[in-house]
Amino acid sequence: MHKIMKLNKIATEGLALFPLDQYEIGTEMTNPDVVVLRSFKMHDMELPDSLLAVGRAGAGVNNIPIKKCSEKGVVVFNTPGANANAVKELVLAGLFLSSRDVAAGVSYAGTLKGKGPDVPVLVEENKKKFAGQEIAGKTLGVIGLGKIGVMVANSAINLGMNVIGYDPFISVESAWGLSREVQRAEGLDSLIANAEYISLHTPLTDATRGIINAEKFAQMKKGVRILNFSRGGIVNNEDLGKAIKDGVVERYVTDFPDDELLNMEKVIAVPHLGASTKEAEINCATMVVKQIRDFIETGKIKNSVNYPDCKLEQSSDFRLVIMNRNVPNMVGQISTVLARENINIAEMLNKSKGDYACSIIDVADEPPNKSIEAIYNIKGVVKVRLLRLEK
């Protein structure tokens, strides 16, 4: 029986995919095999030796101690793209909110309660204060063309906008999905200089932290509208405040408010609603549970942030799944241990990702415990599992 500990509420439609005769699910348990979570911060949590995987029902993994997990052979999964449509729809809402002063207009209308027959008159007198502009024919620059960025770009094309995109690391899948009407920017500076609207869709890394700063604001068209439904730290708040005061930025719409932003004019702060739809929660939960089951039951890895994608078709009843540091001669040392016990390798796969690697080895006979212990004792090996596969 595999133990699944959930640290946040996870959609029941996803959890129902764990067979009750094989998996036990709870909020508190000792020695869990798997942790599933959404936003729970794991950094101060002690990772038990029993832990095999962490499943994040969402894309961001800043709340998970990736390095510590990697060192203990714990595979961390996320669900890229599962909430993409939900985020795309909110980005489009932000696009309209940045163009038409709807938010301020709604707030003003709320102040007219109790004014009786004067309400229509006051509305007509003051509506000009909330005038905006239409998006049709305007130029949107999309920075980052992953699944969400592609969906935003394509939707903007359908809304009659001119769209330019920039992503030096665009995947083949994203390129296939991108509308041919989206123009390719020669570089980030070129996009920034030509866009009237800018939508950010890059992950927060050391390279992207504060990438939208004073230097970039100086290159932008006056009156630009910026949408940030990616991560808060991508935009430098101090430089943004100055750009707003100088009239460079007309509106900044973000899903990541903080106290500094809430004190700025022309900022529309949305309380992190990007993935807050029932559909997105179900999609994320379903996707992460399927990935976890594949890994627990067959060793397959897909959408891990710290270990490589691995898949090996079954060729025997016994399978070794080995997590190790990415160092030379690891496969040779493992093979030597198995050969010493006259255990034939039916099929094997070894893949690496950064500092860590995974080996999946189908063997003709069940290895004795001493062989598994010997593999564990190889310097650099951090986790070994023996699976008995069903045909």
C-alpha cells in the first residue's frame, strides 16, 4: 500500500484516480511515499527517507525544496499547461481592463448607491472620466511563447490585434501551435520598442528576475500597458513606479500584488486568480496523479523539474529504478554489480538532467537484497527501487 500525503486541498476528481486497494490518502501520516500539494511551503519540512515523489498540482515549484529533494532521490513533478486556458482567459480580461477603465468605473458606480433618481444623471456626467481605448489594431508584444504565451498570442490575433512574439528557447510544440500571423521579434529590445501592450510569460529565474527595469522602460512607447500574469519578480517595482509617474506606463495589470504595488496609481492588482477555476484545479489534479502513478508503478518520469523524462517499455517482470548523481561510469558500476550475481539485463535506459540522472533497468531475474544494497553503496546513488511489474 502506497501512502499519499496531501498538504493542500486537491480536486477529488484527481485523487479518485488513485486505486483504493493500492493507495492510502491522508493529510497526516508517517513515512509517506508521495506528497501532493499546491501552494503549501515545504522548505522547513523534514523529508522522510520513504519519500519517492512530490507532486505539485500546478506549474510553479518555488514552494518546494528542489535541491534537497534531488539530493534524496525524490522526483518533483509539476503540471505545465494544465491551467493554461484559465490563465489565458484572465490575461485577456487583464488586456481589456488595461484598455478600458472598467475597474475604476465600477468602483465609482458603487459610490452612487442611495442617490435615487440622480444616479443616471451622475453616470452620464462622469462617464468621460473612465474613457479608454479599443484593442483592435493595436500591437501586443508577447514575451515567452510557452503554452500560455502561445494561447494569448493566438487569441489576440483573433481579437484583431497585431502580435509580435519573442522567445529564444521556443519549443517545437509551441512553434507548431503558434499562429502564422504572429510576427517574430528580432530580440527583446525590438519587441519592447514596438509594442503598445506587453504580456509577460516567462518563468522567474536568476536570468529573468527584474528583467523589466529602468533600461527596458526607457525603450518603451509612451502609454504602454503591461500585463504580468507570470511571476511578480520579473518586473522591478521601483523602476515601474517611476515609469508610471513619467507617463511611460499607462497601466500595469498583475496577478501578483504586494504592498508596494497596491500603493501605486494605475496598477490593477488581481489576487493571484490565474489558476483559480474549477476546471484548472481538476486538470492539474488529474495530470499530477497520472504522473505520480506512472512513476510509482512503472518508474516512468514525465514533467519532473529535477530529474529527466524517462520511459522504458516493459521487457521483464522485474525493474530497477535508480536515481543517482550525474557522474561518469555510473552505468558501468551498476552493470558490474548485476553481473556479479549473474543477473541478465533485458533492457535499460539511462538519462540525465543537470546534476542528476535516472536509470531504469529491466532484469531477467529478481535481484537479491544484497545486490540492491550493493547498488545503494555505489558513490553517487541516492535512491534504488525494485518494481514487480504486471504484464
